[in-house]
Amino acid sequence: MYEYIEGVLRQISEDGVVIDNNGIGYHIIVSKTCSQSLPEPGTKILLFLDLVIREDAHTLYGFVTRQEKEFFCLLQQVNGIGPKVALNILGKATLEELADAIFRRDVQLLTSLPGVGKKLAERISIELQERVSELQITGIIASSPKAVISKDSIRALQTLGFSAKEARDTIISVTKQAPHLKTVEELIQHALATKK
């Protein structure tokens, strides 16, 4: 319904910000990371918005980038993650860190995030892995060098006859077993050796 709001930042508080747009003050919930990156009150800013409608409230959530908004919506597709947990997650890790953790099924990193237990971390990594991989490949979410190497290794295994799922599962397994491997060639060699 709402894509973004542009106006004057009037207030920054623990529970969000107030933006004045044509004489109307909009209270918008933002992550800690977002609030820390905002300029001083009195400055004109633009925030991307997501409207969450509940029986008892209509709440606006704001984001500095469209990518952060997309990740916020993506996280809520997982059963057990509401807007509050999604926002807390985004306030503790960068999009790149989250995407890499999901892609590699790094349950340990995911459980270090607020509101995420082991079962929820496993659900996040299983349900969002393919979607996050697509977002990284299309450049909607930036990839770390490690993720780029993993994706190149998956593509290489697919050219060698692996299915997409088999290649992805193999590379994830190899990166967990041998985190010291740094290149596509090393990952492929290890993957093929363990496959025999």
C-alpha cells in the first residue's frame, strides 16, 4: 500500500521515528541500525515503508533501503516470525551476514540473533535458502566473497551433472566440514572426493 515516505525527520525515539510529511506526523517503527544511521532531526529524509495491519493496530515500519524492506518482508514468510522479531533480526546483523548465514545454513549464527531459537533458525535456513540465493544472484542483496565462491562452486557442480539441489547441499556440507577451503577449485575437488 505504501512504498516510501519523504519528509522532515522530527523525532528519534527508542520505539521509532516521527516524520513530518505536509504537516502530518507519521510514527514509523525502525530498527536500531536504521535509527543510528539517521541524520539529526530537522533533516529531510526518505524511508521505504511496510504497513502491517493487525486487529488492534496499523503499524508502519521504515527502512533506509528497499533491500532492507524486502528482507523484512521475506523473514515474515517464516512461521514464527512477526514484524517485531524480523526488525530485531535486522537490527543485529547486516543483510549480507543474514543472507550468507541462511545460504550456508549457519544455525549457530542465526540462533545468536534476538528471538531466534534453534528450531526457528532451522526453519529460516530451510525455507529461505533458495529465495536468498536468488536475491544474491540477482544482486538485490550483496554477497560476501565467501558466498560468491560458494555460488560459483554450485554452478560448477551443476555443469558436472549435479542437480541444483544436490550441488547446493554438497557445497553447504563441504563449507561446514572444511571451512578452511578458500577457492572454487578447492571446494570442487573436496566435493568430488567426498562424493566418491
